[in-house]
Amino acid sequence: MTEHGGPGLVDRYVTLGLRLGRHIDGLVDAYYGPPGRADAVAAEPVNPPDQLVAEARKLLGDIDAGEGLDGAEGLDGSDGATPGRRRWLRAQVIGLSTTARKLDDQPIGYADEVELCYGIRPSRVDESTFADAHRRLDEVLPGGGPLAERLVTWRESHAVPPDTLRSAIDSLAEDFRDRTRRLFGLPEGEHVEFELVSDQPWSGFNYYLGDLQSRVAVNTDLPVLSTSLAHLVAHESYPGHHTEHTRKEVGLVRHRNWWEESIFLVGTPQCLLAEGLADLGLEVIVGRRPESVVAEHLRPLGIRYDPEVVAAVSEAGEALGAVRQNAAFRLHEDGADVDTVIGEVARWGLLSTDRASKAVEFLTHPTWRAYLTCYVEGLPLCRSFVGGDPTRFDRLLCEQLTPADLQADPAPPPG
């Protein structure tokens, strides 16, 4: 990052993100920029929230005034300030400003918080959509009895035996890496290391380490299900988070010196697009219904996986992902009590009480409560933008885009 002429907007953005990260563990999801910058922030006294609010407000004003991104000239183009780059940075700073305001105990409504942080306004889903998904699931799920019990039983019957889990992950990752490389290209030297962990709240997590390296942790607290394993591998590695990080590190940071990409910050629009493209990745490299390909990897290992039933259940149940978004509205706008919302999540999401409780616990966290929108809204937004065209998915992997960019440029209808 350049320092001539004083710190540019990118320097100030990265510093603001690192300073906010000292207040919120996990806000800085990844950072592989100059270590001296992180060391300098770590050596500072922790900045009070009101100071960070003012810092974000000043940064936003200077972006709009056309100051230089890299401490250079400004809007004449000499600092690499393309309109898209400046627009992307502005959207990111609005997200950071919102986080700072929340730290400063400023009142922000739930829907406003989501929109300011992630660039898209959430909406409730009519419960008739969930009821229709239940009817469709009832038609395709084997067995008899109450639907929720049947679904839980069916899911649990697809637990991957622990002694074959690593082999299954490696087999899927190798195939997905090859497909991703052929479709989009991968930087020389990129690598993913998978590990099995426990005592975590998520099913999988990509720790991007920089220098084209990722560590992907797969949580084994609960049995890992064959029905979701391929999506997990694709989401975290190829062509999901790892692929996006490596492509942007090479294309934007190394080749163009766009150092803003060296930091990945929760509470910003880049998260919504990252989760959306990662959720979309499997169908892009394999097809909308990838189950037959997945079966080729799992069956030789003796892992139960019926591609026809898995496909039918996945298709019928996709709409239930929005149950958590409705729950967030119930908690934060309607003022419903937690136990009531847990019951509603269990009912509409066809979940056990324990799993419903865990979902609601995430929604009550003051920092992370808005993040679920990245999963609910990210996939349909990216799917609409890509429209089945791998070249448009490639844009998600290597360009700076905002949710507004995708909304303004949906894929043309087929034919």
C-alpha cells in the first residue's frame, strides 16, 4: 500500500477494518496485507466506538469527494480509481460504518442494519411457501408418520462413517478442483488443507491464510451427512471461498495492487456475494442436479447416498432456508420471545428443538444476527446474475462487484 501524499482511501479502509476487528472477534475474517499495518493497529490503544464512527463518516465523505484511493491523484484515473472500484469501496465502508454505529449503541432497525451492512434489504417469506415445501417433501420422503420425524430419521440415516469421511472429502475435492481448473483456471501453487475439528458452531469454515493457501475445517460435533457433504466441499474450496480468495489475490492484489482485497470483513457486502457464489458453485461446475456425480464418489466408499431421493428432497426443501430470516424478523421487529421463535423454527424448518435452538441462538447475537441474510439472499441473487453461464460466474470470482451491480445486470433469459 502506498504512502506517498499521505494515506489513501484504501489505507484508511484497511486500518478502519483492523481497528473494528479489535472490538469484535472474527470481524476480520482474513487479512494477508502488509504485516506492518496489522502490527501497528495492534500496538495502538483500542479506539472507542464513537471515534470509529467519525472515522468511517470522514472516509465515506472523502470517497464521495473523489480523493485518491492509493494516496495519489484522485478521479483522473492515475490511482486506479475505476468507478466500479470506488463504488465497491463505498459499499464496504457503509457496512463498516454501520458496525461502528452499533458498537456505539446507536439504534438501528433490523432490516436497516442488514441493508446497510450487506447491500440488500431482507424480506419476510409468506408461510404458505413453507407449507408448500412441506407438502412436496411429504410426497418424496420415504416412510410414514409425521413429516418432521421422517425427515430427521432420513437425514440421520445418511451419516458418513467417521473412518470414511476423510476419503470422501478428498475424493470430492480432487474432482471439484479439476472441474474448477478446467472451467475457470486456478493460480499456480494454490492449495487447500482439510482438517476435522470439533466444538464449533458451524459445519465448515474456510480460513484463508494468504499466499494462495486455505485451511478448511470440517466440524464433526454432529454426524456429517452424505446429503450435504459435496455442497460443503464445493462451498469452502472449489469453486467457492478458496477459489474466490486465490483468484482475487492474484488478479487484484498482486497484479493491480488493489490492497483492499487483502482484508475480508464481516458486516460488508463482499460477504453476501461470497456466500452466494459459494452456495452456487456446485451447480455451476456439476449441474443443477449434481447428485449422480456425487454418488460416484460416495458409493465406492460404502457411504449411503440415493441420488434420486436426495435430489427430490433437496429440490422440495430449498425454500426452507428462509425460515431463519422470518425468525430474525420475529425476534428483532415483532419482539417475539425466544422460546416462541424456537418453536416456530422447529415447526417450519422441520428441525429438532436442539437444532432450532442453535439457529435462534445465532440470530440473537448482536453482531452476527444479520449475517444469515448472506445465505438466504446471496444464492438467489448470484443465481439470477449467473443464469447458468460459467463466464458470468467467473466474474464473481475475479471482479469487485456489489449486490446492486448484480441486481442491475441479471443474466439474459435463455434462448
